[in-house]
Amino acid sequence: MYFPDSDLYEAHDALLCIKEGAYVDQQEPRRRLTPQHYLKSPEEMAALFADLPEALENTVEIARRCAFAAYKRKPILPIFADDEVEELRRQAWDGLRARLAVIPHAVSVEDYEKRLTFELGIIEQMGFPGYFLIVADFIKWSKDNGIPVGPGRGSGAGSLVAYALTITDLDPLRYSLLFERFLNPERVSMPDFDIDFCMDRREETIRYVQEKYGREKVGQIITFGALLSKAAVRDVGRVLQMSYGQVDKLSKMIPVEGVKPVSITKAMADEPRLREAAKEEVVARLLDYAEKIEGLLRNASTHAAGVVIGDRPLDELVPLYRDPRSDMPATQFNMKWVEQAGLVKFDFLGLKTLTVIQNAIDLIHTSGRDLHTGPDGAPLYVPAAGAENQINAIPLDDKPTYELYAAAKTVAVFQVESSGMMDALRRMKPTCIEDIVALVALYRPGPMENIPTYCEVKNGIKPIESIHPSIDHILEETQGIIVYQEQVMQIAQVMAGYSLGGADLLRRAMGKKIAEEMAKERPKFVDGSVANGVDSKKAGEVFDLLEKFANYGFNKSHAAAYAVVSYQTAWLKANHPVEFMAAVMNCDIHLTDKLAVYKREVDRMGITVVAPCVNRSLATFSVVEGQLVYALGALKNVGVEAMRMIVQARGDTPFADLTDFARRVDLKRVGKRPLEMLARAGAFDLLEPSRKRVFDSLDGLVAYSAAHVESAASGQSSLFAGGDDLPPPRLAPRGDWLPMDRLAAEHQAIGFYLSGHPLDDYAAALKRKDVLTLAELTRKAERGAQIARIAGSVSGRQERKSARGNRFAFVQLSDPTGLFEVTVFSETLEQARPYLETGMNIVLTVEATMEADTLKLLARAAQPIDEVVADAGGSGLRLRLEGPGALTALAEVLAANPPNKAPRKSLGPLYFCVPDPETGGEIEIDIGRPVPVTPMLKTMMRAIEGVLAVEEV
């Protein structure tokens, strides 16, 4: 049996093809089923086996014999040491002494020692020393081998033992974090450290664990991937052998709600374009199959972070699965069942931000500086002895960092790069790390309604509200607002006499709204408060307040850990801006959309960007003399490894010309496609300024390179001592793309415009038509709402459906002054959709407003840009020429653009300026007839060899 109903036969046949990489209608043999492979009813089976009734009885007998239930065991861990209790004590006390030697003390040494003694007692009592030792061991190994590890995550950051063992890098007493939120004997459960590792080197730590405990005892955890609607459409379209473009278009018609696409059924009901497309037979067939297989499991995979470590070979505990893409076995039990089978999960999470931080530090060192030395050579701070170049030891009171936060210049800063976070930062104006901790906790649905109050109290606009004198000190750092789960626990402890363990149980009951538990806890809380001198009515009010806030209170340990990582990235951006932005771009080197955002931020910061160049760039982003050098590997469809081959071949000697490049680099290994992208991006401009000539010469260059490699491999020496027998490759004729085509090719390779913008030639005409730039519109909108026209080149569009069922879109555009986004509602969208395709240049009539220093644009109308500037006119053109050699080409361009085919308002005189060999000056020549002064004509003239400049007069 393969499918529940015979009607699903064809859809299941397509599913088999998806699995096996076959096509539904192929002629070659492939695995096929029949419509009879469905789940037949008891009546149908009885009819089929009427002559053999005992066969039906046997199925019941076999089912009874096959019954199986997984064994459930208590947690099993490998033995780390003969006496794990004593080993944990030794490491913890040694670690605490090492920490106290270099950190500023938040409390007295006696208080640290008292807390450590308490925690060790709980850990020993609950039987978890081995777990702490195992986690500490692979974290210490990672740090000793230069693998960045996060300061902490989750409630584990509240443990001083974890801090002493270097599992975390957050002093829990400095941030008033509670151990009982992580572990307490009144709530018996396994401790769970979620550890963040550098994204690029996480696998090294996992390999260490495999080697230490035995490969047969370490495994991953299986997960299962389901076919969502978009993926189902794409997969079925492939096995039906439909064109990629058609399938891609159909898939993009399926709306997205939140992070997931809607079902095909809902998409068909909501999207008229999809219903129209379904009138075509092959599309109807695709959607029918996709709808039937949607939601089925598509593949088995492995948990992104979870690793289990056993005390014996894993196949003695659970069934195993071999992922063909991994050399590590995986459990056939999912995460829920693997823990019940006795295996303990360790989370090895990859955090990109740690990779960014480490890459930035490496770039700082490459520039010849230490972490504590600024770009100008001045010291940023004085590191403690033994804490040099440690990001975890930077001061938490750096003024430029908080100024960056307060100005919301936080693009690429961890946790605070969204527009909502930026708005909150502008209002909050943080001045200490506690403000960042609070913001991380508050910026979530529910708690974020308290952000205005927090900001107003912090900035002295309104007074702090007292809940009760006995607990006001607990809420002082959060401006009188209950923000953290730990505050709920502390209030229960201080006001009602709870132990912190009991307070954690109260917090959990409140958070999960367990009515039965709450009914027991209320009188206990009120009675305890009354015993401490609190009025019973007030105690009831506080209990109600706790119940409300416990529902969405945040784990302070997690907020503090991530606030510290956020601060580290903000500190790097404020104090080492070029290296930080280069590191950020390296981590997103394959994400063109993000690189475009970062390039805009780099421009705002005033950082000079060196264009991609085979003689200056590395495969990744680098910093040279305070300039950001664009990475060759950041171009589309090139591959970082292929670009490393070019950089390695270049060595310390720049390429002299294209022939030298082809001689020294094995271009066949680099590949034709990457070379085309390099040519489009202008990476060969220093060797040959004509990008078209390079592009058209690539076949000859690749052939020459291959011949040179073959000759070198043959070991035969040249006929002429030290010479080269191979004649140089013949390059294509001279001549370049038109500026507009050159920019389009550049955009195709880079993903955005680097050397110019398609609207550059339209600037004068647009100004005459009162069309504003983004920068001009922003300045006007700061003084109040505006209705204006703005030009842009479309780079993307996402359509959505409102709650009322109307279509609207977010359209991304750019002009020479920056990137912007416009919201387009349904009526305007219907009229403007043909103009909102990627690459089109348009003029939008918009309503512009400023909301929290962010420009909001709502489109009212759209027109193609050439229609708008058709009658913009111009007083005339002046061309500066190298000499008379360009006149023939200019005559051809003018013949192709006769004045009688242009609007009268666009006509103006044309002047040539040529050098005067006798005087050394210029001779200006009026051609004596009008020409159309249009952006298109200027573009065509600028592309002619020998034309130095095209100016409007």
C-alpha cells in the first residue's frame, strides 16, 4: 500500500519521480506503481481473498506479533572522570580564581565563593557533574583552538559554575542572574546548555567530540522535511518537464503568510492570476498533483544543531540512519523520542555573528593593529593583563558605542538592525548595557507595548511608578516595569517569602496558565506577603500583576547574553568601522540583496569602496589603507574557491595585461561563466578598459590559457631560450557597451550598481520636470508630509494580500542617492504593475512622510521615465572630443536620432569642442542644426570612443 485512495495514483507517481530524479512522461524505464497500490477497504480485501479467508485472519496475527514500544531510560552520559564530583569542584574553584583575577568584581569575593558553593551543592545533589564537565571540555578545546564561542545563551548564563568553567562568558552576579532559573531540585530536569559556535568552524568541535568519545557513540538527530506548496509546485513542475521560467512564475504567485506559503487550495481561491494560469492543461495537471502531495514528508535530514553522546555504541540504544551527506550516523528517533531513550542532546549552534566578530578581529590584525588600537593609532582602552585582543574583555561603557545605538545607526548590529528596533533605540537613547538587555527582552509581541513607558521614565519625561516599596529596587533597572522572568521570581521571594526554587515553579505555572496550580499559589502568595507586612489587597494586586507579566516575561539570562553580543558588534562598528563592515559582507558574500544594503550603509559611513579588480581584490572582502576592497567572490555565479585561484596565481605580482592573466591563471578551471561575470563587473578594467572587448575575447583567452597549461604540463622547453612559443591570443575589436548596457551588465554581475546608476543621464531632464531625488525628498519630508515625484530603477517587488483580500506590493527601487521602498496599494498596483518589473526605470508620484526618522513612501501613480522626460528639453549639448576621429561615429548616431522624430521641446543646439594644435586650447564648432537633447542621445554619445565628455549647456 502506497497511497490511501486510487485517485492519488498519478500524484504519487509524480512523488516517486521527485524522489528518484526521473520524469513522469519519460520513455526510459523507471520505477512505476499501479492504481491498485492503494489502501483497500475491509470489504474489498474480503472480496479479493474470498477463496482464502485465513489470509485475512493472518494479518491480525502478524500485526499483534509486530507490536513494539521504544525502551525508556534515564539519561545516559559517558563517564568523564573517575570522580566527577571532585573533578568538577577542582575545575570550578580554579576557574573562579582565574576569572576574579581579571574581571571587575560585581560583589565581594566572599559572595562569589558562597554562590559557587551553593551551585556546586545543587549540581552534585541532582547528579549532573558529568554533564557540566563534558560541556566545559569541548568548549575549552574550542577556545584553545581559536574557535569563537558565544558568551552564553538561555538560562545557563545564570550559572556561576558555568562561568567559572568558561562554558559562559557572562558574570551572573554582574547582571543579577539567577541560578534557580536554570537548575533547582524542586524542578528536576536535565540541564541544557545551548552553545553558539562560529558558523564556519562548528564542525571542528563536533569532530573533536567524535574523536574523544568514539565515532560509534556520537550521532546526529533525524528530522523530516515536508513539501510546502511552493516546493511542491517546483518539484512537480520539474518532473513534468515544464520550463523553469514558467514553474518559477507559478511558484511566485503563491502568497506567503508570515514565513510560510499558503496552501495551493487557498492560493487558488485568493490569486486570480493562478486561476487564470490553471486554464492551461499542463498547469492544471501540475497544480492538481502538487495539491495532493503537499504536506507529505519529502526527505529525511538531520537536526541543525543537536548531537547526542552515549556511553556505548548508539546502535545498542536506538535505531540509526545514515545521511548520505554526512559521515556521522543519525538516530531514527526524532528529538522527542531520543531523549526518552536515554540519550542526552547537546546543542552545537552556529551563530553567524560570532563569525563576523572573529573575521573583523582578523582583519584588524591584518591591518597591523590590536583590538584596543583605533584606526588612527590612538588607544581605545587599556586591556587587562592577559586579556589583550579578547572581545569579551572590551569595556562596557564605551561612549561612541552608545552614541551609535542612540542614533540608531545599527545596520548589521546584532539583534537591533530592524526598523522597529531602530525606532526603539532612538526613543530609548541607551547609555548602559542594561538598556540593551532590556530592549532585547522587550522587543517582542506583548512586552513591546511597554517600550514607550521605559523610554519616557529613563529619559525623565515621566516619573517611575512604585508597585510596593519592598520590591521597587528589583524593578529599578527596568524603569519600574516587570520585564524578566527572574524579576517575577525575585518579587515572589522578597514579598511572599518563596524560595527561589519555589518561585521558579510559580513563574512556570503563571507562564503556562495552569489554572489548578494558580488556585493553590494565590493564597500561598497572599499569606506569605501578609506575614511580611504587606496588605492582603495589595498582595492580591501584585499577584495579578505577576500573572500578567509572567505570561510574556523574558529570560534575563538569555537577554543579557545576546545583549553582550550585540554590544560587541556595535563596539566594532563604532571603533573599527571598515573592518567590521568588511567582515559583515564576508559572512553574507553570496546574498546579493544584503550586500546591496551593506553597500548603502558603507556609503553613508563615508567609507571608500574599491571596485572589484583582478589586480587589487581578494576572493573575500578586505581592507587596504582604510578602504574596503570589493571581493571577487561576491560577484554572482563565480564561487569563492575559483576566485582564490586567481588571487593565488597573482601572488605579489599584478597582472600586466589580459595575455599575462591568461598565461598565469588556468582559465579552464576558473570557468567561462565566472570570467563573464568578472568582465561584466569591470574586474579587468585596469588591464583593458573596454568591458565589451574583454567579454568578447574570453573564448580566445580560455583557449590560449588551456594551450599554455598543456604546454607547461608536457615539460617541453621553448624553442627560444626562456621564450613562449604560443602566439598571444587575438582580442576582439575595440568598442564598448553603451553606458546603460555597461551598467546593466554590472548590475547582472554584482546585483546592484557600483560605478554609476542608470538614472545618471536622466538627472538634468528629471530636474527640469521637478522630479526629486531620494535625498531631496527625504529633506523635504522632514519638514512635513509631501506629495512629490521621485524616479527610481526597480530592483524587486513582493506582492501581498491584505486582511480584506486586496492585493498590494512592496517595491524596492534605487536612484543615484540611495535605495528606497514604496508601498503600492491595489488600485495603483493594477495600473502600474507593467512598469514595476526588475530593471525598469520609472517615475512615481508618492505620498512621503517621516515616521521615527524613517521615510515612508506610498505610491499614487507610476509612469515610464522616458515618457516623463520626452518633452523635458534642454538648452543644448557640448561634446569634448579627443580629436576628429570620433566624428564619423557621431554622424551615425545623429542620423539614427533625427530631430523630426523628437518632441520640439527637446531640441537644442550641438557643439563640438576639439583641441587646437596651434594654440593648445579648444575650438568650439556649432553643427548648425538642432538635435534631440535626450538622456538616450547623451548615453549613446558618451559610449563613442574619442568622446571625453558630454555636457548640457
